[in-house]
Amino acid sequence: MQAFTTLTARIVALPNENVDTDQIIPARFLKATDKVGMGDNLFADWRYDREGRPRPDFVLNTPEARGAAILLAGDNFGCGSSREHAAWALLGYGFRAVISTSFADIFRNNALKNGLLPVVVDADTHWQLFSVVGEEPAAEVTIDLAAQTLRLPDGRAVRFPIDAFACQCWLAGVDELGYLLARAPQIEAYEQRAGDMVRTK
Amino acid sequence: MTTSTQPQTLFDKIWRGHVVAQEPDSPAVLYVDLHLIHEVTSPQAFAGLRERGLPVRRPDKTVATVDHSIPTHDRSLPIADPQCARQIAQLEANCRDFGIPLYAADSPHQGVVHVIGPELGLTQPGMTIVCGDSHTATHGAFGALAFGVGTSEVEHVLATQCLLQHKPKTCEVRVEGRLRPGVGPKDVILALIAQIGVGGGTGHVFEYTGPAIRGLSMEGRMTVCNMSIEAGARAGMIAADDVTFEYLAGRPFAPTATAWEEATARWRKLPTDPGAAYDKTVTLDAAVLEPMITYGTNPGMVAAITDRVPTPDAVRDPVQRRALEKALAYMALTPGAALLGQPVDVVFIGSCTNGRLSDLRQAASLLRGRKVHKRVRVLVVPGSQQVKEEAEAEGLDVVFREAGCEWREPGCSMCIAMNGDQLQPGQYAVSTSNRNFEGRQGPGGRTFLASPLTAAASAVAGAIADPRAMMA
């Protein structure tokens, strides 16, 4: 995983609430056995028509969206299916962070494990960001992970919460599997103590 | 500091019993008793193991089947979609290479992963169970802590049999009263989602309690727990009782003889202690529920079947109003129109929500001696080979065929539309599955989620129909 310290980037605004992972990446793109090319199918059914032509009214197809690395989304982003392909698709497209008032639990976990930063802001900041993007699409914000702040174009810095453990992993570019593997002695001891609930073979 | 003498919830007891290590400011290292895998969310996890040269720590606590992308037509035919074929072949290779038992397409135990776990007796009270699938909550019906994980976490569990997890909060969902005829477990869970919304359970584990829940069969309890995720809760649980033990006794992987006695003694200590505190409680009255059906594009956009399509103008919150307008535009429904009588093109009976024997019996009870409407295509997809066999043993396949339904092979089928079973753009389906998201059952397809009874009644009527009108 790529280490993440600060990010200064433009924002794409998608005001819909409850954006489910079936919209982020439709199930027909889950037949892959690798993670390659997921970004091409991000929001496929909103982004392209049935013939595969870009829909001009979808935000990712507007000229302002080009080069933006932060998605600003409505509440409860990433609900529904557990597919990690949703995080892969957002990253593959070029997003490094998603800002919302809340995230679905599994999506948030998947994002954190892949270097896609879920930033939770209060409703006022959320509203302010939408109006900033509406008025000035080229405006940039800065996310500082160590300071846990989001700096708005007017200079105001808003703190956002982040799981301290995930934050340490991110800043160091360390993955969680390494942490778990290092716990092998404790896992061994647990297995000795607890025994097996069921064996599948 | 908590002590063992303090009253604990079912969730607390299982959580505490599975913490392998817990460092300050870090998530718990949580042990997983049973890991279920399928073809869609596992290939990249196995690729990760290969890259690092890691084995699967406990292949004997792991089990695999093919369900999401497997065709439900005649199994002797080849798989037409080369990507699906490749994904299934990859799972077979991964299971072979890493020593994981696989219930493959030709196995008498193949089926939807959340149907076969319970029917094999692998799912047991007090266990932690995970799967790269959000409907893993199904297994919570046995008083287990079961939740969906992403592919990175699938890799973590394969490599270490553990997960890093922050302790979630608990929410008691108390369902009072008794269900009326024609109203079932699917209606209960849809009514709950109507009440609390699709994000209402975020950060929480549900424990369903109350007389209406106690009165459900194991299969009904699975239907309720299954859709916990549609309210945002990762897990839903129901304390095990005699109904649970009766279901489990004699199943292939259930304990036997003295091990059974020991297990049931242990299981009886798991239910929530009197006086234990939940972080929050939600209450629902089963006695006033009617059959429920969705009208929009998430499971929270749901109403009693006798209601009308809601009117966006009546919604004050601008974000909610826009969401409703967008959903009704996608569904091409007229605000204020009655839900009853909305025309239907396809009916899907199946899935991890409603693909079990009792669901098929319910649907068949209305279809016996009737014909499905000539406009409607009806797919009946049993949840597993075992469900299929049991249904055929009691002649349900004949009932469905004579009514004009397709009787198919087990799989996820039109719930997720990965295997070729899908709606055409613009078609309407009444579906017993769990998600009515845009395009979920095929690009441009429009889904009404409902119970097996409502699905069967609608198949006969060719339109959304109230099953109570057809019940003897």
C-alpha cells in the first residue's frame, strides 16, 4: 500500500445519498480474477449509456472532473455488497479520498485496507464543500493525515476522525496482514486453549 | 473493568470468547471459527497468498462452494460465459492447491454459501463466521456472530484465521406480537428497514428478540438475519433455543453423542443475560404488519402492499425528495398510484434470503392448481442441491412446472445477475431476493422486493398482488 501523508486535490461532487457498491461497480464486472482495469468501470451504469458512450450529464464525464482526486459524496456512501472491487475501482480511476457524512462499515474497512481515505465530516462542512465545488470547481482542498485535518479553500481546517491504528499503518505504508502474521504465537496459544468449534474436513 | 458476573449480551459473550489479542488503541485480533468462500470475492485473496508464499493456516476451518456466477440451467451443459468459467476454474485450482474442501458444481451439497453452511451443520451457535459476502449475517440466526468481509480480509483469514476488528455497538431489535396470516419473516425485516432506514444499523450488531422472533422457524430466522446488512448492520443474531438445536441435530457436521450433549450445554449459556445492556433498542409490532413490498431503488424504500407509491412533493427534506424522485424515475412509477396492480414481467423465487425449502413451500402453496400469468416469466431457483432434492421429494417441482414456472439448478442467479439470469432493460420483477438497487438484477431492470407468498401471488396475477386474497 502506498504511504499517505498529505493530499492537495480538486473535488468531484456526487450529492446522492446511499450510493451502493452495485452503482460504484456493477456485479457484471466482478468476474475478474485480478484487480486490473476496475477504474474503467467505476460507476459504469451512470457513466456510460447502453452503447458504452459517456453520458454527458454524469459528473465524471464533465471537463471539471478531470484530474480530481477526491470524491465528495452523500451520506452512507458504499452501502450494500461487501465487494472490495468498489475500493479498487475508485482507486483505479484516480480517487485517493472520499468525503461524506458517513460510510457503510464494510466499504470503510475495504477503503482503509487499500489506501483510499474515507473522510467523515459534519453536515455543515459537508454542505459547505458542496457549495464550494458548485461555485468554484477548480478549488482545491488539502487533506493532512497526520494532523487529521481537511483544509478548505477559505483556509479553515476541519478535523476528521480516523481509526488510530489504520492511520499508523497508512503513515508508515504498513499493511495489516503483516501485523496479524506477527501475532502467530498468540494465535497458536488461542487455538490450543479454545480447541475447534467445527472442522470442515 | 468488566467481570464475568456482569450481565452480558449474546454478542458480548461471543466477542469476548474470540479475542486472541488486544493492544491499546488497536483493533482486536478476532479468531474466526468458520470461513466460507466462493468464486467471486476470493481469487485476489489467493493471489495475495501466492505473492507472499503463505499457506492457508486452517483449511480445515474453511469451506468453499460455487454460487454467484454458476449458471442455473442444466449442469451438463458447458458454462457459456468464459469469464465465469475461468473464475470457477480458478476457485477449483485454489481449493486444490491449498487443501480446502470444495462443494463444486457437481456436488450434491453445492448451493448458495449461506444456504449450505446451515444445512450441513457447519453453522453452530457461539461461532464466529465470516465470508466475503455481505449476507453472511444469515448465519447469525443460530446465535453465531457472522459478518461479511472484503477480499483483503478474506486473505487475512486465509493466512491467519484471524481478523482485525473494532468492537461494534449492539442494538436490540425487539419484535413484539404475533404475525398475521400471509405475513412472514421477509415482511418483518422489510418493515424494520422501512422504520430505521438503510443506514440505521451502521456500526451496530443487531440482536433480534421478542415473541415474534421466537415463533419463527430456523429458516424464517435466517431470512430476518440475512437482510440485517440492508439496514447497515454488519451482523444480526438470534439466541439459540430448542428450535435451533432441533434443526441442527443429526446434520453432517453437527456434534454427536456426548459431544452433542456438551455442545448444547455450552450453547444454552450463550443467550443474553437478564439485565444486560444494549447500546440501543428498536421495537417493532409484528401484529400490525402487512405484506411489504419495495417501490424504490434501495430496501428502505418499502411500504405495505396496500399502500400507494409515495409522492415526492410530500417529502420536506430536499435530499430525501431528490432521492425519491430519482428512484421513481428509474422505476417509472407514478406518485400516488396504488402498488397493487403494478404490472410485472418476471418473478424470481430464490436467493440466500428466500431460497430454502420453507420458502418454496410457501410459494408452491399459492401456485398449486393455478397458472402463472401469460406475460410473466417465473424462475424458481432452489438455494442448494439439498433444497432442490427435498423439494422434488415432496413434488414441489411438479407444482411449479405445472403452474408454468422454470425449475432451475441452485445458485445466486437473478439476485445478483452475474450468471446470465437477468432482467432486460425496463422489465419489472417481483423478487424474493434482498436488493432492489438500480441494475442489480440486470442493467435497466426494476425490482420489487417481497416475500415468497407475494411473489407467487404476483406471478399468478401478472401484477403486484396481495397473497392474502389467494389464501384459502
